[in-house]
Amino acid sequence: MDDRGTPAYRFLDWRYEPALRRLVGPAGEARLKPLLDRLLRRLLDEPGAVLARERLIDEVWTRREVNDEVLSRAIAELRGVLGDDARAPRYVETLSKGGYRWVAPVERIAAPSPADASPQGTRAPWRIAATAVLAVVAGLAAFAGWWHARERVAGPAALAMGLLGAHPLASDPRLEYDARFDPAGRVAYVRGTGDGDASELVLVDPKTLAERVLWQDDHALRRPAPSPDGREIALTRYLDGGCELWSVALVDLQRTHLAECAPAPQTGPEWVEGGDALVFTGSAADAAHAPGLVVLDRRRGMRRVLTTPDIAEGAHVDARLSPDRTRLVYASRHAGEEQLWQADWPAMRTRTALLDRSEPAYAHAFEPAGNALWVAGDLTLYRALHRLRAGHRPELIGGRGALSIDLAPNGAAVWAEANYDADVWLRANAQAPWRVIARSNRYESQPEFSPDGTRIALISNRSGAESVLVVDLRDGKVRPLALDPAFRWLRPTWTPRGDALVITAYEDRHTRLYRYPLDGDVATPIAHVETDAFLGVELADRLVYLGGHGNSRPLMQLRAGSTVAEPAGIEAVTTYRASNDWVVWRAQGSTDLHVARWLTPTIVRTLASDDDGEAFTITGDVVTWLDHGALWRANLPDGTPVKIASDRVPDGNGPSLAAGKDGALALVTLTSLGIDLMIAEAALPPGPR
């Protein structure tokens, strides 16, 4: 299609030129890929109009095999380019039942004139040459001004534009983890199959895609860190219940065992002192402490302890040194969440928390200039890359599904990008076959049976962020709840009569409990419950929830008719389930399940379990849980545990098991997992050289 003469658009800080697919804004310009070009044009053609999802799919996509999820991803990507926020939209508004609406004022302006619009014969040669010189000078000046502005501002919109050109670094179907640049711009990473611990350390040149396998091992290799001189790579090697620190020389692939390390998740080494020392996670000092950071002096073979975190804080992992070598950022990790800390280096006298609260975070890296971090994690509505600056809230950049991140001095970025697919399966009774009740190519989890066993509430991120669906088991109909898309919605639980749900919402980095009546379609905040309340369960005579914030919380209760919540008498709870008579919970530092009656909340029974997740549930007087890869059931208070015959067990993240009436079970299984490396050669302006 010839777009010459097509009008351009101006909206707020942007100008869009469809003829060139060029978007020009305060941080520079970018060319949109064809899909985003068509989507943006369609929205701009009817500003203020509600465009149904089905209509957008019909008119924007050229193929028919497109679903709501593909549209949601495209809208999210367009928002990332524009620096828009779904929670406070300036450009694209999401309507819970309608679709999308363009909300910014739009002005149509004349299309830019082609540079050679005037006939060349009407100009004198000297005038043409002078015009060309002036154009080059003006272009260089404009480019310099844009680059200076981009380096100075480097806001989310500019960084999102830098990620538009990202592409896969490797085409291998295996899983790829933990990419890091070396001084020559090559990328070291780990490749594995996902069905075992076997892995290999790989070095790839992004320009030629030439790969070199440096180490193949039957154990899990993780977190490679190239040395500052580019001669070797340090990494961790996980054994059964243990961890080792190794280095591999690139000249002859000679491997050297350096030290024992703590088998903490996501721990890796960092080079310091110009390559003469390594910081890594060492063993815990004693039972009252979690593993902390240790520095190994390679010249003298000596170690020095840097941190000794309390057990409640969690292990200190993933140390990264700032480009000017004056600050060390590391994470305290516990129960799947991290707090990021910045300490002065090398003294480590003081430290500052960089997040308002612990969040699911997986990796971080300094920008080349050292004035900001990029963090891979769930810091906003969904897992992606975020920018974090001192005194600012995390800013979403892009890179959906990011599990790791590294930034090169020239402004390139490389990260591991994960795509998960998990489904909810149902078995109506012990003799019935398993069948899928919620299937998409996204993540479904956290099933909960209604009291009468006819419906299941669950969460799904098929629309971009976690929201709640209700599946009617009688007719198979799936009902998405009309929830505010600006929040993350999770942990649905049924009220005793089954006419409403209690749901936890993430709002502005805090949590709040809502009640959602199924005949009203409006979620209302639950009164008399403090901010940061989490996982609410409404019983016949009280509302129970986890209070405070962090990985270990007190169990709180709001009795019927009361306006003041009070402690329930159980502290240091990581997660729990409740019925009218019983409460079952996991305590800080233990994988066993503890059981108590509500009337006297003292432990009356402990159920052994090796699982530290949330695959357990209680229905009436029956507890069902996962232990050693099998499902078990026990009647309370003193029934003998009975193994449940099943060829399927839950293996999803978060709450992944529910039990209903007459022996019905619902569980979550991971259908597929793909982890690929992505690279963007111009993700951000380079830092000072």
C-alpha cells in the first residue's frame, strides 16, 4: 500500500507519520513494526470510540488464528513504546467489558513533504549543494540533540523504543539461562533441557552467532560471570544439596574449583578488585542466620565475610558491582521474593533498601552510567524488565517474561525470556478421568471450589495481568470477572454461601482485600482491614487474613460485627488454609504443615511434608497435601494419612491444589516452559567510557 500523502497525527508529546511508520517523541524517534503500526493507526482513526476486542482483531490482524491474548500483548507492547500506564492511561484505556479506547486528544496534520519534492532542475547546482550541506549539518545537530536528550531523560518510553529491535540470540530449542556480556561483547550463558540437571556453559558472539561450548556437565551450571580481563568465566555448579564455585579458562578450558557456596536460589559470583577477587553467597554462620555474602581473595586464597543476614531476611544473593566500583547491589531472597539493597563498596558500612517492599525479582544489572538498575521481575503488573532509580518507583520498560538481565557498556541488553503455560485439571471423583477445565497458552493457577462444588474460581494471566475466572462445572462456561485491569488480582476464595469471592488485589505496590458479589459485578474493598492484608478467607463467623507484609506474617481475624481486627494467635505464617473449624499453615523456616482448631489456636497436629510451596488445602475436616511427589489425605484431628492414587500431581507455582465435595480434586500442571535469550543492540545510550 502506498502511504504517501497519508496525514500524520499529533497527540500529546508524540507525532506519528504513517507513511514512514515513524513515531517521534520527546526522547527521539522509532519505526514501528507493521503490526503496531496497524494497531496504532486503527486506534487513532477513531479517538474516543470504544473498539471491541473482536473488531480490533478482525481489522488489524491479517491472519485469522488470533486470540484475545495476542491482542493484549500487542496493546501492552504499544503502551510500552508510548510510555503509557494501564493503571493511569494517557493514551489507551482498557474497558473491562468493552475493549479499548484511545483517550488522548488527536490532531491530524499534513504529511511531511518528501525531501526531493521540488524539481531538481529549478535549482542552481550551488544551491542544491548548499542545501545538502545544511541538511547534513542540521541532521547531525538534531541527532546530537536527540541523543543528548535520550541519554539525559532515558525514560521508560525511550528505553521501550530501544527494546523494539530485540531478537532471539540463539535458535536452540533448549532452555537458555543467565546471560552475561564479556568485555569483548560476547555473551556467556547456560543451556539446559529442563527435564534434568544436565547443562552446558556456552559463549556466543552476537555478531556472527558463532558458539563455543565451554563445559558440559551432568549437574546444573548457573550464573556465569565473565572476568574483567575476558580470560575466564566464574559460575556456580549445583550438586545434590550443595553448591560449588568454579572458573573456566577460555584459552584451554581448564576448570578450577574455587570454593564451596550456599545452595541458595539464584546465587552467582561477581568479580571485584579488578578481577583479583569474587563475591558470592557463602554458607550460613549458624542456625539463626541465612547464607550471606563472602569475598574470596584469589591471590591469597583468603575469605572475608561481608554480610550475616538473619534467617527471617533470607539469603543474600546476586551481588553486582557498580561501573564506578563504589557501590554493591545485592538481594535478600526468601520465599520467592527479593528486597534489593545498595551498600557502599568496599567498606559495606551502610545499606539502603531500593524497593518499598519485597517483590518477586530474579536478577538486576547496572546501567553503563551507573545511575539506575534494570530489574527482571514482577515489580508492576506482570513479569518484565523494569528500571529502578533511587527515590523513584519502578518503571516498566518491556521484555515481558524476563528472568535475567545484563547490560553492556555500549548500551546493549541481553536477557532470558520465559514463556509459561499451565492448565487447571479436574477429577470429579477417584474413578473419573482427569480433564482440563481451563486451557490457554498462558498461566492458569490458584483453583478454589465453591462450597457446593459446582464452580471453580481461578486466576489467569491470559489477558496480560492476573485476573479471576469462574468456571461452571455443570456447563463448562468460563466467566471472566469485571475487575479493574489496573490491579493484579489473585487468591480468590469463596464466601460460605458461595455467592461472592474474597480476592486480593495488588494496588500501587500494596495489597488490599476485596469482596466480589457474583450477582453484582463490582468489587468492593473490605472495610476495617488494614492495607497490605493478604489472602482473605471468609468463614461463618469471621474474616481471616495474613497481616503486615513480607514473607512471614501474623494471622489476623475480623470477627463478625466487629470493626477492629485482632491477632488470631498464630505468628510467622508463610501461607495457610482455613475451614470453619480448622486452620492449617506453614510456619517460617519449616515445610511441615501445622494444624490447630480456631477455638484454641495451639498446634494439635503436624503433617510431614517435603514441599515448601502452597500445594495443600482443607475442606471441612479433610486436609489434602503434596509430599514427596504424591498426594495425601487425612481426616482431622487424628486420621491416618492415606495416599491418593493419581497419575497427576500439582507442579505449578503458587496455590496449585484444591479439593471439593465427594473427593473432587483440581490441580495445576505446567504444560510447557520455554526460556530463550533475547538481545537488543541499542537498548539504551552507552555510559561514559
